[in-house]
Amino acid sequence: MAVSSSAQAGSSYLAVWSSDKQNDDQRLNTDFLAIIDVDPRSASYGKVVNTAAVRHLTGTNLLNDLGFTGPLGLTTKYRLPAQGIPSNVLNEAHHMSHEPVVVGGRRLLFLGGLISGNVFRCDVTDPLQIPSCPLITAARDVQNFSGVDDFAQLPNGNLLVTYMGAKNLTTPGGLVELGRGGSVKGEYAAAKAGGPIRYQPSVNGVTDTGLLAHPHGIDVRPDLNLVVTSDYADPLSLATSATVDAATEDMGTTVRFWKLSDLAGGPTSVAQLPVGNGREKLFQNNASEGVMSVALAHLRRHKGVFAATMGGGAIWYAPDATASPPKFRLIYRVGPGAAAAVFTLTPDDRYLLQPVQGTWSPGDAVYNRDYPGEHSRRLLALDIEGLLAAGDDVKCAAPPVKVAADGIIQLIPARNNGADDCPKVTGELNLDSAANFATHGGPHFVAFNHETRRIAVENYFVQLTPFNLPGTHEAGDDRICMGRLSQTGELSLDRAFKDELSGKPCVSMDRPMSYLWPNHGRTGAAKPHAMAFIDVDDWQRY
């Protein structure tokens, strides 16, 4: 497929769904898709070469619909009109489709607003000439759910989107099937009474995990007729948590399994991650708390499923995702509260790439309690070949723990039990920074380019101060770094991928007000979240 000659400045780009940070000028600036040149051959390598704004529609934000805009003080703070927040601001840019979706010869990305409930569509066929991105699904178009999170494409071409909460941002959430034009094709409840009993009652006193549905991560295997989703947390409890250690965040401990052919039937099984021996003093640091991300093995000969927990800082595995329910085991414990965030598996099922957000910082109670660097902000590469080769006979399991007389964990001396099939760390990329420690944030989301074996990793989670909300107290330094994964699993930082203003490795989205964003103006700092590689050369072959 031919593309405009304007796209030849670089054959490879990184699309970054970004929110205005709104802490430098206290004005509402448009949320946008940033395009960074990531072709190492290009003279503009590492530069932001384009942006595309999301379109403005008056009074189109979930907070308006719920009557929250005025009580939160946003009308006064931003001098909003009577209709409230428009569609192009205060979205809290979050996840998007993980790669461009082909529709009628065009390449499209679908972008979700975590708080706004809006979904936008950007035509990135020519990354240097992107029209403004239309709103295709508003919060009011979805009847039952809110908290737009992750996207997966279905075999029928539609998108399946996780919505973490109920319409009022509480529990339970569900899945929403969207047509590529944004029409709602179906809403599927994730709650299913009669699930496993939670190891301890939730913050709100619920013990039936079947009812504690907070869908966040998602993956699909059509050959197994399977959809899998992870339960992260009740959205309202995240948004209103007073401090990073307030113990009011109502986190999930479960993974849900659905028949792809019968999504309306709800989950067929709910698997609870086992909490294991001992308890952390802060319950949110227990191994099974806050199931952020989930992924199914890619190859047809493998049926395993992986999950990662934020509060627990752990990686989990069940060898047979088709079992009812699958049996998860802890295979790598980064550390309590270390925040194992949105990971990815390489397409050959050889490596798991795990960003470690870290959360805890010097002076915090469990910071580096178990080993030096436990809460360092970093990217890990883990070799999972032996684990998958073990089939159903997996030996890898949780590490031993040392507990006090009251059952509180004092030390976790190892990352697992050391079995031969346990994941092996083959590479580590340190991303510590003063801003990551100061904001209790760090690397959260990765994008992997299989052809070039490059990994983009962004350092931002969620910070809701622009909404006059306290949560989640886990922001980050807003950098995007580029790494490389060798064939044998080593990770290295691409130091040629430099910020165009500072000249330092990694690209910072914390731009000063003097910086002129291409096609966007002088709007200051931005908050990056989801990313996707766009390889124009690949498209030209067709």
C-alpha cells in the first residue's frame, strides 16, 4: 500500500497517547496523540515530529454525566461552560489498541479515556499527516460501565474493551464490544456470583470474588475460544485514596475466563491468585493484590496464561488456560508493592518483558526490605522457555517467606523456589530517577517491535490532581525510553534515543511552556501512557 511521501522522513514511528499535564499553566489544553520518530537512520530520531488532537464536542465527559464536574470544583477551576467538560480535555489518556487496526486500507488506532469514558479513533496511515481524531464512543453511549481500560481486536473485526467499573465508577465492571465505527455492539457483565472466597474481605466487606469484577487487562485466543481478563481495582477507591499507603484501595485478586463465542454468558470461571504464606503489614502488598495485566501464550502448542499484580509485585502462571478454573502459581516475586505493571510476551513465547513500577521510595516502610534494588524502577526480561516446556508438570512455585509470630512477613529471601523451570532473568534496564521516586511512579507500559527487537517503555501511571482528586499517588517522570532485546535476552538502553531539548537518553514529555509541540502549540508538559509502533515500511509492501 502506498503512503504519502510526507511519511518518508522516517520509516518507523512511535504513537504515544498523551494527556495535558495541566500543572504548568492551569489551563485546559487538548489531549493528543504524539508521534515520535523512532527510525535510527533518521536525522530526527527521538524527536516529536507530529501530533494529532482529539476532537472537541461540548459537554462530553463521564464526570458531567454523573454530576461530578461542579462538586469537584472543575467548573470554577477551568471556567467551564454550563455544559461541563468538552470531549477533548480531561480524558486521562490511558490504553489504546496495541497496534494499528486495518480498516478499508487505512491504519487506525483506538484511544481510551480512563476518566472521561470517551473512545477516539486516529487515522495513522500517514503518521506525519494525521487528521484530528474523532470521538466515536462517548461515556453516555455505554449503559452499564465506566473506566475505559484495555483494547483487544476480535476475529469479527470489532474491538473488545475492558471497563473497570460500574456506571458510577464503583464495582462491578464489564466488557464492551465496539464496532470499528464506535457503535456499541454488546455490553457483557463480568460479575458472576459464586466465585472463590476472597482470602480476606475486600475493603467494602465483600468475600465473593465473583462479584468483585474490575476488568483491566485483556487477551484473546480464538483457537481456544477464549478471552481472559484481569481484575485490578475498584475505580472510585483508586481515585479517592488519600495517600499512597491509605489502605482504602479496593483491589482485585482474580482472573476471569470467558468463551469468545458466548461473551453475553459472562465468565465461565473465576480463578483467584493464591495469597500464599504470611501476610504483609499493608494488605495491599500481599502477593495476589491488584491484578493489573494478563496475557495468553501466543503459540498454538502452548495453553498457558500469565498475570501480574501491582500491589503484590508478583508474576503468576497457569499452565492450562482452558482448565476450569485454571490453577495459578506464583513464579516470580519482585517484591511487596513493587508494582509489576503492563507486561508483554514476545511473539515466539521466549521472553516476558516486565516493567517494574516500583511504587515504594526511600524512607517508605518496605523499601528494599528483601534485597538491594527491590523497588528500583526497571524493565526485566525473563526467559520463560523452560516454564512453557514443562507443560502441566510445572515445578516452579512461590519462594519461602520468613514471618513473625503474628504472621506478618519479615523477609522474602528469594524470587521463587528455584526450580529448574522457573523464569530466568536475562536482562535488566534500570530506569531510576529522582522524579520516579518522588512521585512513587515508574515504568508502567511497554511496546515491543518484534522485527527490530526494540522496546519502548514509558514512565507514567495515573495522577488525578487535574481532576481535583487525590489518587493514585503513582505518577512517574513522564519519560519514554528505548531499549533493545538481544536474541539471548539481554537488555540495553538505546542511548541514541535522546531528548531533543536536554540531549539526555530517553524522551521527556515534560516540555516547558516555551516548547512548540508540532501541530499543537505551546501547551507545556504532557503525561504519556499507551504506545504503539508504526512501521511505514511494512505497509508499503502491500
